[in-house]
Amino acid sequence: MSLLKKELTEKSGFKMEFSVSKEIYDKAELAAYKKAVKNMNVPGFRKGKAPKTVIEKIYGKGVFFEDAINACLPEAFEEAVKESGFDVVGTPSFDIVSTDGDIVLSAVGFVKPEVKIEGYKEIVAKKKAVRVTAKEVDEELDKARKRNARKIDVTDRAVAQGDIANINYEGFVDGVAFEGGKGENYDLTIGSGAFIPGFEDQIVGHAIGDEFDVVVTFPADYSAKELAGKEATFKTKVNGIKVEELPAADDEFAKDVSEFDTLDEYKADLKDKISKRKNNEAQVEFDNEITDALIAKLDAEIPEPMFEAETDNYIRDYDSRLRMQGLDLDTYFKYTGLTIDALRKEMRPQAEKQVKARLALEKIAALENLTVSDEEVEAEYKRIADSYKMEADKVKSMVPAEDIKADLLVAAAMNLVKENVQSAKAK
């Protein structure tokens, strides 16, 4: 196997020709015959015993060609890529150039683009100042009180705004019950907006035991397309009414819900947590501002397969997160009415941003001669292992050290950019 020709083309494209020796091809063809003959019935021979020459006379000389080439191709292309020095991205298209003697193949595809970037030490960005108000602390305190509220039965009046109405309901469109439109003993907080607009308002004023119709129209953009824009009638019954009684905001409440003995200490802790959350949000905004500025300085002809591959990664990550919640993409699509194409379209902008940012940071790491030590790689393996509660050796078997090193170099480049952003602010 050897590289015969190589050429870089416009917009980060490449062409190459490479060969598979006749000896290697013949071995692959023989292996393809031995695999296929087991299931072949040829007149005059027991199943699986027909000679290769007989099969080729019946089905043609090239009957095993495709399987043999497919067996040779991956290793041959990998060796040609190594010899070429190209950093290939995506899956190229292949063709047969010649079968006279050695097999000559061609590949057309894309390489990681040449990247230019300037001014990455001159980015100006400002991190938002964080302040926590007394109102925000009180709102957080009220959330805690609401989580610990008691539910009190109401029997002497009709449903009012803010009540929790326990209801039975069944929905009909054009007189026919529809899937997912039925519930029993459902606790609905009136005014929460949990149900279709107009539904909750029609519960108000009804007493326990009342049976009545709630008539609403599904929004035009409703996720279940078969119901979107249609009028529905819900046969409804009020089973019970409850109100929430919030606990008093005092020292006793603080002792019940926290590790603190006084309300003041508890509120101070709430303020600290709000501050940390807002600082994290401000940091994310700051990082995004820097990344956007960095991308604006990037000069590269990025091939489409890089964006497609990163979008695939986002889809796989999303599917993994869904599975951790007991769902999968197919179930998610069924519930939301989305499609795989719609999800890809939704994730594409962030995937593009990720590809551009990484290319920029990789180039910066090269320009600045950044390095990563073996100790840093080991520390990162340990960090990953600890976060996933796995053995470090298991992580090493799954993630190559070169990938870890590449990620650490990108992180180091981002740190360098951030350090210079702070310097630029000070000027």
C-alpha cells in the first residue's frame, strides 16, 4: 500500500490516489470468497464447497471484488493519510482508478483548514458586576416557604385563583376522546398556566362535586399537530379544593429547613448562594463574549463535514442525557412533535460556534508554543475518573492521551486569551 498522488484543492479540499498491492488484494478476495461460499448453493457441489473459480464463472469474475476492496480500504486509506500528512475530516468519497495489477483507488474529501488569527491578545470584554438585593433574598426565602407549605382542605366555598383544585377531566375534539387528554385526581394550581389558556379560569367559581364542561381552543403552535388550533371540550369534575399555608419566616423555620439557628443566618446563606449563581451566570456571559470576539478574528475556510460532525456530537450528547432520565430521542420526538432534522437545525448554530472557537484556540496554542506535561494529562485523567466515579485505567482505555492533551492545550489557549482580556481592560 502506498500514496501515489496528493493535492490540496479549494475550500480545504483534497484529492489523493493510493494503491493496494495485488498480493494484499488477492488475500482479501480469498477471504471474501471463504466467507461468502458458506451460504452459497451451487449445482453439483455441497453447500459451501463450490470452488472459487466455479463461482466466478457463474456470477462473474468480480463477484468478490466489492467485499475485498471494502476489506482493504480502511487500512490502505489510513496509511495513505499518514504518508500525505493531511489532517482529514469527515468521510471522503472513494473511486476505483485502476485494477490492472495493483488496485489504484482515489479519495476526495476535506482536511482541517488552514487557520489565520490576529489580535487575540487585544480583545476587550467586560464581566458584569454582580449585586444581590434584599428583594432577591426575600423571593428565595418565599420559594423555600412555598416548598414547605401545608395544604389545607377548603370545603365552604368555590374554587378561587391560587387554589389547588383536585379534578377529573377528559378531553374531546369533535366528540371523540383524544390520547393524553384524560386525568383523574389531578392537582391543578389555578393561575399556574399549566393547562391550555382559558382552562384554569373556567374552573374558578365551581364547588366540590360540580360536573361541567370546559371549552378551550388549542394554540395554533401546539406540539401535538393533530390538536393544534382545534376546539376541545373537557368533561370536568371538581373533587376537592386546597390552599397552601406558608410557614412563618422566623428562626424556627430556619432551623427546620437549614443548618442554621436563626433566620438572619439562613438569609445570609441564601444571599451567598444567589451571589454564587449570579457570578457563574456572569462568567458564562463573559466567556461567551470573549468567544464571540475570538471567532470574529478567525480566518478559515471551514469544510461542511466539520460542522456536521460536531452537530452529530451534540445530538449524541443530548440522547445520552435523555437516557439518563429514562427517555430516548424517539420518545422525546413523540412527546414534543420535533423531528431529528428540527433538532439538528436547533443545535447547528452552537455546533458551528464550537468548531470555530476550537480552531481559533488550537491555532493560538500553536502560535504561542503552548505545551502540556505528562503530569497535567495524568491529573486530567484523575479528574475525569473522579467525576464519573470510575477507575483511571478505565478512562485511559476509553480516551486516548492525545485527545486529553489536545483538550488541555485548547483550555490553556483560552486562559491565555482571558488573561490578556483582563490586561486590555486595565489599559
